[in-house]
Amino acid sequence: MTTEPSRGTALALLAGLFALGCAVRFASLGVQSFHHDEVITAARVVPGTFGEMLHQVKRSESNPPLYYVLAWGWVKAFGTGEVALRSLSAIFGAATVPLGYAIGRELSGRRAGLLAAALLAVNPMLIWYSQEARSYAVLVFFAAASLLFFARALRTRDPLDLTLWALTSALALCSHYFAVFAVGIEALWLLVALRARWRAVVPAVAAVGLAGLALVPLISAQVNPAHIGWIDEIPLASRAFQTGVSFLIGETGHVIAEPPRERYALLPTFLIAMAVLLVATRGTRREKRGAAIGGALGLGVVALTVISALVGKDYVVERNLLPALAPLATAAAIGFATAGARRLGPLLAAVLCAYWVAFDAYVTQTPNLQRPDYGSIVETLGPPRVPRAIVTWKLAADPVRFYLRDRSLRVYSGTIPVRELDVVGKSTVKRVTGVPPGFRRVARVRFERLTLFRFMSSRTRQIPFYVLRRVRTGFGSDAVVADDPIRSGS
């Protein structure tokens, strides 16, 4: 049997893992351009007054307000650049690492805690959303905190732990509505397991329920089918499969408009399967129970989300299932830490962590695994010299406008004065079709994942919106941005 590390050794190792978690998040924080949803945060939700921010959350978002309240104060101090705004998420992402240690220690022991912290420190999916100016890192942090106090309450039955569980659960709900599945499972579990202490359990569960009810008016105001219309265009089975792949290697598929890279998930799949096998065949009773709690919570979140999609609204997409990731990672960590596995388990965990670190570094060097590089596109475009129209992917319109930093407009109808036509398409597009008569191609610049085509006319032409929509970029849905030097002040 392998003995547990001493408290001092464990804390020293945890400090190193925390430093690693910070390094892999902050070192590459500004490598990628803002994606569409991040631009919504930076340009629409947080720039104005506090009241304007709340109005935008109600009008144009589909998430609760906690992250935006934090981000609103954050940008007032640090600004809306990539590093400045994303650093808020990176802090919450790094802070999840010691929570992983506490959860693993609570459910199994210090060795499991250290391995859980290691997995959470370098998991590519968690790093991706620790570098996104959205609510997901905050969601993961408070969902993990809720899991910690849930596990402690099961053991101690202490009213203080129940109170802390209720507080962190309410904060998780205020971070993202999909926390309801994890929190709901924990609440039901506590009501059954601690029924003899119902005088302490019921008020805690009721407080969380009241927090959820307080969000109902906001949920009703935010209902907008357009926010989720794209989800059910992808088969449910494909999205469920892609969730598993993303949990193992991060976002490599539809989120970045790229084919999924399932092959990168083969080694992590094998190693996680080994962890499950180790705890099932060599685990002690405590280890099996701890792994079962983590596995039941994680798989329960996935199952409830899929059931809700089958009987009601379909919101199954990998980032909405993030509350499942910390409990599943903890279950795997307990498997790797199984005392009966001796050195084999930690060795397998080390291989997995090394693979993830290498993959994380690979992503920073591989544009095809990153968010599209809108910043470089706009730098090449430069300020408008003549009236121009930019035709691009629907989800690229807001990022392009953000990086233009002028008064460009998203156009939905009417006639647009155009002398320069810029088409931002997929890198696979060799020739643009649908260009209006009178325009000739003067430039083609490739940016790994995207290609910029520039067309010029000898004079300014009035081009109807519907004609510009006929220009093919290689994406399924396109948008038009009008950029005039008079309007922009160039």
C-alpha cells in the first residue's frame, strides 16, 4: 500500500499545482482574439453604467447576472482588452484548482486531492473557458465549491456545512442556469441521506430553492429562441458525443467552426478508463464511495440535461454541461489515487497531465485549434479609405466590428454605398462567387483558418443588401458590415 503524503508535503505540492494552473491560464491569455460571445460581453454588456449592464443582461443575454456584475466592476479597473477582461475568468479558473484538492481529500484522501487538483489545473476544457470572457469559469468554481460543501455535509452533518452548501449553490445558480442540475441532485441527495437532520437540511434546500425562484422573472424575460436556435440543428447524439470529447481535449469542433478532433481524445479516454478500472477492482470502500459520488453527480448532470432535451427544451451543448466536469475529474482522480494500485495510478495520472500540458501548448501554436484570428484580419483591413462593405460569417460580424473600433454598422436591409468589398471566408475558399458586377479582385490574404478577399470598384456603387448576401464565404450563414470613412471619422 502507498501511504498518504503528510499535510505539509500535500500543501507544498498543492502550491505547485496552483502555480501550474495559473501559468497555463495566464501565459497564453492574449494569444487568441475575442470570439463572438466574448465581444458581446466586452462591447455590449459591460461598458455602460451598472443599470445599463443589467438592462443588457435582461435584453440580450441568456445567463444569470453574477458574472456580468463582477465583469462590470472588473473592466472599470482594467479595461476590455483580451488579457484584461479574460483575467477575471482566469482567476476563477485557477482558484478551482485548490477546490479540487479539497474535494478529493474530502471524498478519499490527500493523494486523491492532489491528483484532482492536477487534473483540474491542466484540463484543456477548463483552460479554454478560463480564457473566455463569459460566465463559465465562474460557474465551474461555484459548482465545485457547492460539491465540496455537499460532500462535507454528508460526512459531518454540520449546519455550517449545509449553510455553506446553500450559499455556494445559490451563487452557482446565479452564475449559470445549468447549475440547477448539479445543485438539484445534491439537494435531493441531502434530503434523503440526512433526513434525520431535516431541521437543518430543509432550510438549506429551501434557501437554494428561493434563490432559484428569484431568477424565474429574469429567465422569462430572457427567453429568445434565436439564442439557441443553432443547437438543435446538430443531432443530439453528436452533441452528446462531442461533449465527451471536449471534456477530454477542450473545444476543437463546432464552437470554433472546425471539424472535431476526436483522435486527440483517444489517449485520455484510455487513461480515464484505467482509472475507473483501478477503483472498481482495487479500491477500498471509502475510495469506491468517493468515486461513486463524483461519478453519480457528473453523469447525473449529463443525464438530466439530455432528458430535458428529449421532453422539453434542447440546450445540450458541451459548455452548458461544465458543472459535470469537476465531479467527473474527481472520480477519475480517486481512481488514479487508489491505494491498491500502488504506483501505477499516479503514473497514469502523470501521463494524462503531461499529455494535457503538451496539448495545451500545442493549441497556442496551432491556429486551427484556436478562436478565429479576427484581430489580424482587421489589422490587414485597416481603417476605411472609401465606403466599404465587409461580408463575413454571421458570428464574425461583431468581432470584426469590435476590432475595427470605429462606427461600422451591421446591416440587415436596404442599400449600401460600396466602393471596396471585403470578403472574409474560410481558408478553404479559393474563389469567391456572387460578387456584384463592377468589382475586381485586387488582393487575397490567407490567415490560417480564414482568407480575406478584397474587391474594388472604379466608383462608389449603391448595392442592395440582398445582393451582398449572395456573396459566398464558405460559411453556412453570413452577415454584412458597412464601414464608411465619413461615419468612422477616418
